[in-house]
Amino acid sequence: MIILTNKDTGLEIGTITETQLQFLVDQLEEESPTDTDYWLNRAELEIFKENGADPDLVALLEKGMGEAEDMEVSWARR
């Protein structure tokens, strides 16, 4: 199980699949090979949609972002 957390609020956003995680890894910049967090904004979510993101992943990220324009999200395997 892969858990996403909003690092700004500390709240768990939900779980994602390995395929959804790989999409995030492919789309977002990693600072190191062990990086497990990403900064996202609403424009990137639109790009995700254009690039064929799983609608459930986008919905989860939008929910986690709430009313904010951006967020830092982290993931962990449990």
C-alpha cells in the first residue's frame, strides 16, 4: 500500500497504486533517487490530465490540495 500525505497539513490524502506512483515519478522532478516528496500546483494537475493521468489519482490530489493553489505531497509504502 502506498500512502500519500499532504506535507503542508500533515493529513493523509489516501492510497495510490504502484502504477499511479510511477506516473508521479515519471511526471515530477526528483531531487535524489530516494526522494519521496513532490511539490504540485493546479497547473500541473491540468498537465497530468493532458498526459493521461488516472482520473482517480487526479481526484485524490485535488482533494488533498483542497482550496490551496499548491501543496507538497509525500508518499510512503506501508
